[in-house]
Amino acid sequence: MLFLKARAAEAVDTLSEREFLVARLLAGGLTHKEVATQLHRSPETIRTQIKAIFNKLDINNVALLGTLLAVRE
């Protein structure tokens, strides 16, 4: 019999796959315009997704993203 221990749910788990991708790219140092270009989306779409990410994670800057994303990866 195999038992797995699950970690407690974190705020980062509420991000959609696309939001998580955008957050990872931002945490990696890309600007919202660079993220938009890479994902073939408009900068305004990415800006809206960033606002949603910040709201879901209850943060207000990109510097905090890295540590929060590490939990999910």
C-alpha cells in the first residue's frame, strides 16, 4: 500500500494555468510587454491577468511572486 502526503492548499493553487505561466514569466524578469509578445497576447490582456494574479495572491509587486510560485512547482 502506498501513502502520499499532500501539502496544504496555498493561494498559488487558485491560479489558472495561464495565470501561473504569466506569473512565472514575470517572476523570471520579463516585463508585461515581453510576456504579451511571447504569449501572443495584447499587453492589456496581460496587465489584466497580472491584476487578477496579484488579487488572488494578495500581493502588490512582482518581487513577491518568486517565493509564492516555488510552492506550486
